[in-house]
Amino acid sequence: MIDLHLHSTFSDGTFTPTELVRMARQRHLSAISITDHDTVDGTDEAMAAGETFGIRVLSGIELSVFDGDTHFHLLGYNCNWNDTELRDGLKKLQGSRQRRNSMIISRLRDLGIAVSEAELAELSSTGQTGRPHIARLLVNKKIVKTIDQAFDLYLKKGRSAYVRRFIYHVDEAIGLIHGSGGTAVLAHPLQISSSIEIIDTLLKRLKASKLDGVETFYPTQKGRYLKQLRRLAATHGLFETGGSDYHGDIRPNTAMAGGAHVKIPLELLEAMDRYHEKRRVNHA
């Protein structure tokens, strides 16, 4: 089994890349990918840990993107994480995150909530800081009881402390991923819509923009919806991926793949490898 959707302390996870690789070994996984938000800074550590623990580690990233009025996430795999254009593209996203964090803290303070950027920096000591870290800060200070409550009351779109940030159009994001030698995958379609017809239309549109794959195996994508997604992947000529979207103890009742939570077959990675190799040969 595999798990190609994990988050580390370099974005909004609570375990380091090394700890995640060690956990994957304990769960008898064959391969993993750490897909941190807007950063590949944990990749070197993850690769070294993979060598140590005998686990295959694929380079990965997760980007927030838009297409028209639709906002969703895009996963990138097998990128050259030292590619200059990719790094420059990520710096633009990272700068936008930092500016938004400052504005959110300011809005919370205007609401009479005693939080500071220094406290946020202490909570998120490495990697990319985002709204989940601010939510954790609010929980730690007993302003709210849960991370979900922090989003519901303050941080999600339409709430008093919400601030927009720059994100790439999906075509630009696919270009960044492809430019660094990687493949682009639509993440967790169910978070976009429970309508398989809407996802079908979106996949058709994204295939025209050279989308490579779709994340079919995911904790909330089960039963009939999973079967329909797998059919759509075949229809549109997209390879399948899967992952737990595990963030560590930031989210209760979640776990890395390998248990009852979610199981992703190794065959998906084998098909992905064949696709990637064919693409590499065709572009050689």
C-alpha cells in the first residue's frame, strides 16, 4: 500500500518529514509523498529519511488554484524540487501567505482577540504558516474549542477575519508543475462537488489543459462515488492516485493510510510510474 498525500511541519502538519517516513515504515507502506502546501522545503529531509528507512519517497506539493469561480487543490508529483522556475513561482505564493497572515492577525485584534504575529511565529516555527496555524493559536488561547470552530467563526470565506490571498489559475499551476518535470493531479474531487456530473465537466476541461491524474482514493470518497471517479479517470485518460491527507494530530480521527481509515493499492503507483516514464520518453 501507499500514501501519496501527507503534510509535514513544513506546512500545516504536526510531524516532521522524517517522522512521517518512520511512521510509513511502521505501517508497512511501500511509498509515500509529502505534499506540503506551497513549499518543497521538506523534500530533502524526506528523501534522506526514505533512504534510511527503506521507503520510496516521491517529491510532492499541493497548490490552491482557481478556474473561473471554482477554487480547488492541485497535487504535483515527481517535480524537480530545485527547479528555479518552480522555486520562484512558490515564492510568490509564500509572500502572499505572509501578507495574509498579518492582515488576519490585525483583523482578529480589531475584534478584541489578543493574538500576535510573534505568538503565531512561535507556534509555526518552520515552513509555511497559514490559516490552520492561526486556528491552532485560537484553540491554544481558548478563544475557540476546535480548529473547525475557528474557521466557522472567524477564518473561512465570509467570516470577519477572512482575507483573500493570491493563488494561481489552474493552467499556470499545471505549467509550473510540468516545467519542473512533474505530473499534475486533481486533489480530492469530493471537496469540490458531490455531483459526479460537475466533476466530469471539470476533468474534461482540465484534461484539455494537460492534467495528468485525479485523486480517486481518499478517506471521504467511498462506495459509489469512488467507483464513479475511477470510471471518469479511465474515460478521460487520467492516472489515479490516493492518499490520506494526513496532517498529524491537528485533525482528530484521521490517520496515515494502511489501516481502516484508507487503503491505497500499490497498483496505482505502478500505473503512475508507467505514465511518467512514457511522458519522459516522449519529451526527451
